[in-house]
Amino acid sequence: MVIVELAAKHISYSYTPGKTVLHDVSLTLKSGEILYLLGPNGGGKTTLLSCLAGLLQPKSGNVYLDDQPLGQYSAAERAQQIGFTPQIHVPAFGYTVKEMALMGRAPHLKWLATPSEKDNRIVEESLEQVGLSELKDRSYTEISGGERQLVLIARGLAQRCSILLMDEPTAHLDLSNQYRVLEIIQNLTRQGLSFIVSSHAPNDALAYADQVLLLNGGWVTDYGKPTVILNETSLSAVYGIQSEVIYEPNSNGKIPRAVVHRRPSAIDPGSLDDPNSTLNKVFEMSIETPQIIVVTGLSGAGKTTFCMELARVARNQGKAVRGIISPGIYKDGEKIGISIRDLETGDEKQLATLRGNNTSEISTPRWQFNDESLTWANRILGKIEPGDLVIIDELGPLEFLRGEGLVAGLSLIDSGQFRVACAVVRSSLLPKVLQRWPKSIVISGNLEKS
Amino acid sequence: MPPSANMSNPGLQLSKKIIIGSLIILPVVLFLLSLTLGRYQLGPFGVVRVLLSPLFTDLANDIPEVAQRLILRVRLPRILAALLVGASYGATGTALQAIFKNPLVDSNILGVTTGAGFGAALALLWMGSQWQVQISAFVFGLVAVSLAFLGSRLYKTTPLLVLTLMGILVGSLFSSLTSLLKYVADPLDTLPSITFWLLGSLTSITWGRMLPLMIFTIGGLVFLWLIRWRLNILSLGDDEAKSLGVDPTTMKIVIIVCTTLMTAAAVSVSGVIGWVGLVIPHAGRLIVGPDHKHLLPVTIGLGASFLILVDDVARTLLPGEIPLGVLTGLIGVPILMVLLRRSRTGW
């Protein structure tokens, strides 16, 4: 088999001008390799695959096939080298398995030609390679998802391509079908075929991939050998989850075998007064490195109360406590506003009111923020001196998604100029928070109890 | 490979070939039989003799001159037109369903029939000759599709969806305009002729009017037949077609131009005949499956046969003519209902 190399050099792509969805991606795929694209939904995996397949033309940079820019190949020449299998979908018409695979012969046929006996033989051979000979006269719409994926692989084989780009080939497949598809992919690499596979399964990457490219928000956050780059930190940063790596037995914790998703544990923080409490352990750990506590929970779970209590006890212990809290303003049992209080001086201002008709510059669907109070709070957060405990209540979608509001709070925690930082966020933002501060300790649930 | 698989395949292929072959011969047989049908009775041998009489002068001497003229100048062009129009609708419906990836599409998806209807009504309103009506129908059929196509160019996203939408919009526009023409038309004279034209008929066909129909239909059928296998690939969607080395945009434009010319040529001769382009591809798929390599020839045969039969009913069932568009609806809808019930694999 001919050795074919696919490379992308600094490619960027945007569907609408100004909204770049792929930033400066470079990669090299050698013959017989499997490259996994991992990353959250909307991270740019499908766009990257489409650029590599020649379906989209990168706005800058270039894709190279054997050192020739992809644009220099004709559509048919390109299709003779690069195959593409989209995410599984059911076509409008129920072609048989064989008819479906036969379409892979298109780039080798003249414009007005129909497949010949030779093409039929090639397709039968391809179907046999993926173990589908028995099903060749069945309708593609009647077979299982795993079998459909194998038909698409057989189509790629019939295409005689050297590189197969696959968009989430194991999505919606049960475990045995995932295994079946991945083993066949693995076996085909021995013939020199190479694969780029987009996926949501880091463990498949650990088991099968030669290279992994982590894509987040259109940026490559990591690229290299799966055993090197797939770890707790990188996965938290990409997916915003807490994860744990399980290592191969007898590898002394060197070779990762699987990454498991850990639910943010509902740690009972305990009281700072209790020497055995989690909170105290966090302060002990903070002697080595600054620690971030993320307090989360539904509205009314007692997040602000928890912060005030924490501040009180810490201050009693002689710790330097700084930051802001934002208690609600209640009237007849209904929350009608939010105030903001400087923990150091006790000064308080009204931060937000329920949204009325007049709109200010900064507002969310429910709350309308007072620009002056925000500036004031940001100034407080901006000039906080290094201390033992920094509390910020709360950081919301305004800060994380729009870069407005208490932005000084974000940079304060980024700076690490504290021993322990305690930030209140709502549960829905947890993935974003964990992407920003992967090592944070999450305290969630009903805090009133503790 | 197990021997059983090897054995079953050629058998399957052979029976499929027989089915396809017979469906292509079927319209020819129906064509000859239909020539015998009508008020003036003449057996099949008589018909064949009359047909060959222009070549061998003595062949039909015993048959009255009137009968010869009836066969050659009235029945022959009419049945030939039914064959061509039916074949055209069957093939264009199949091709358009493939490129629109939608089995509910027919030849009128981009408004060609509605546009042609308006063109004919306009010419009839101005007391145009039959030729003028035919030309006006043809031109406005093309105008309607061009408008839909240009309209869709204004938008950048999902061109196929926008094109379908534009087809519906342009169709509505022209049907409103046609209603307007009917409203202002003379209710004793022009209005009936417009209404009758819109119901579809092959009554007034002559050899002279056949010529454009023959050129566009045969040319279009040959083209669609040549690219028939690529319709499979286009039906998978643009991304997959591109990844298989096919340029979907160019191919689709060429196919739309081709089917539009074919449909406009057919409509301008026959008036509005619905349902054929929708029903026939479904029937074809049920018989030979969705592979366009086989489906396209089969739908040509089926479409031609269907319209010859329907036209036979139209001209022989009652003393007067029954409008073709009425019959294709009355026959086509129940057939489609049965077909949809029987189709197992989605469509």
C-alpha cells in the first residue's frame, strides 16, 4: 500500500465572518495511525473533520495530502485517497447494504458510468473484510447502528482510500458494537489505512489511538500520545468534569488505562472549629498550594449563609478574611433584590433589583444590575491584599459567559494570591468553573443541614 | 464466501433483469393495443398494417382511407404523447425525489407546472393559437423555476430547503395569478377553455405540436438514464456526495435544468396532469428497490404505461372525454395509499 500522509498546517475556519470556530489547528497523520479528536460538543471536531475531508475550505492555513495542498487535487482524486463517514443517519431511501457500499466506487468511475463486475467484486471483498457478506442484500435502514457504521467503513474500503475520517463512529452503539467497530478499525491499520476519529470516549482513545487531539472552543488544548495527555487535569479543563485516572496494573501508576468521570462529591465541609473537618484539611493543604473551594447548590440551599458562617469562624481564629458576599433583599418573603457587602469593612450597597421596564447596560433576564455598585465591588476585589481566606459570593453567568459583572473576582482567583478562596456559583455553571479551575474542591447540596 | 450466497445472487439478478426488461417492453405493448381502442374498431393486425403503410404502400389497401387517417393522425400522435409525457413524469419525479432526498417531491416541486398553467391561461385569455398557448406555457414554466432558483440564491444557508420553500412560494404566486386570469376571463368562452386546459388533456395533439415534446423528452430521458447511478450518491446529501468525489451543486443544477425543460415541454402539450411524478417512483421502488440504476428505467416504463392506460380510459370510458388530471388523481391517490401501506422500508 502506498504511504499517504495527511497534514493540517495552522488551519482556521469560520462559518460567519468574525466567528472563528477553529483556531490555528495543526496535525500530522501517518500511514497506519489512528488519531482521536476529543472535546466537548461544539468544540470544533466536525468542522475540523470537514476541513480535512475537503468538504470545507479553511479560511487560513492549509491541508496537505502527501505535501500537496488538498485544493490541488480534483474532487475524484481527493476521494480516492480520503474517505469520510458522517455521523450515522438514515438515508431517505432504503438502499441495500451492497448498493450503499457500492457508492464508494464513485471516485473511480467515469461521469456517466455505472459500476462494473470488477466494482462489484471489490465491494463484495470490502463487505467481507468488515464481516457483512451475509447482510449484503438487507436494507441499510433495517440493520443495526453498528452494522450501518460497518457498511460505511466497507464503503471507505471500496473507495480504496488511504485515510478514513469518521465522525463519531461509536455514538449510539452498545458496548459490543463499539468493540466490533473499533477492532475492525484497529485491524485495518495493519494494511496501512489510517483513521481520524472524532469521539466522546477518552477510554477508546487510550485503548486504540496513536495520537489524541483535544479540541475545546475551536482551540487545540493538547495534542500528543493519549497516555501522556489524557489525565485528570486535561479532561477537567476540556469537559469541566472531575475525573480520575485508573492505571494499568503493574505499571506503577505510569500507564493510564481508563479515565472515569467522578460526580462532584457532596463533601461535608464541617466546621472550621472542628480540627478533623474537611474545611480544616483544606486549610492544611493550602500551606503547600492555594486551594479553591467552589460552593454550589440550588437557590435557597444556604450558600450565602455558609459563606457568612465561614467568614465569622475564620475571623475568630485570627485569619485575614476578605472578599464580598451578596445577601438577598427580601420583602414579604420574596426576593426582590440583591445587595453586596464588603467583608472587610462591612459596607453594603444594593447590587441588583428585579428587572423592571427600564433596562440598564448590564442585566440578565431577571435582574437588573447597578453599574455603580458593580464598579465599587470590582474595585474592592481588585485591590485585595494576599490573605488567608477570600470569599466571593457569587460568580454567575454574567462573569463566566459574558465577561461582565464581578470580573475582578475571576482574575483574583486566577491569580492564586490567597491560601483559600471560596467562590459561590450556581450548579449549571459547574462545568465552566471546573474548566477554569480544574483542581477546585466542590461543595454542593443542601448546606443548611451541615 | 459460502456457495449458497454465490448461488442466490445470479438468480436474484436474473429475475430482477426480467422484471426490468418486461417493464420497459410493457409500454410498447400497451402502445400497440391502445391504437386498436376507440370508436372505430380495428384489430391489432390492421393497426400494424396501417402503421407500416407509409413504408409499404400496398399493405393497407383494404382499409378505408378514413381509418388510416384516424390511426396515423389522431390515435398515433395522441398515444405517443401519452407515452412520452408519462415517461417524462415518471423519470423527472424519480430524479427530483433523489436530489431533494425526499420521497414526497414530484415534478412540480419548483413550480414549473403552476407557471406553465399561468402561461397557458394568459395565452388563452388573449385568444392565442394552440401554438401560442404551448409556447407561452413552456416559457412561463421555465420562468417559474428560474424565479424559485434566483430567489433561493439570496440566502446562504441550506440551499435545498430554501429552494423547496421558494418553489412553494413561486407556485402559490402563479396559482394566484392564474386565478386572477380566470376571474377576468369571459365566463362563456375563455374561462371554460382555461379550466379545461388546467385539467389536462391530450385531445388536441397533432404531429406538429409533438416535435418539441419529443426533442426535450427523449433528450432528457437519455441524460437522466446516463447519470442514473449518480442519483444514488446525490440522494445521500451534499457532504457525502462531495466526499465520494461528486460535485453535488453542479450536478443538481444540471438535473434541475433538465427536469424543468422536460416537465415544461410535457405540461405545455398535455396541460396539468398531477400525481404521476409522485406515484410512479413509489411503485417503482416497490418493484425493484431504490437503486436508481434500476429504478430510473423502471419508472420510465411504468410512467409511460400508466399514462397510456389512463388516457385510454379518458377517451373510451364515456362518450365525451374525461380530463386526464382528474383521472390521474382518482386513480393515483388510491394507488399511492396502497403503496405507502405496503412499503416496508421507510419508503
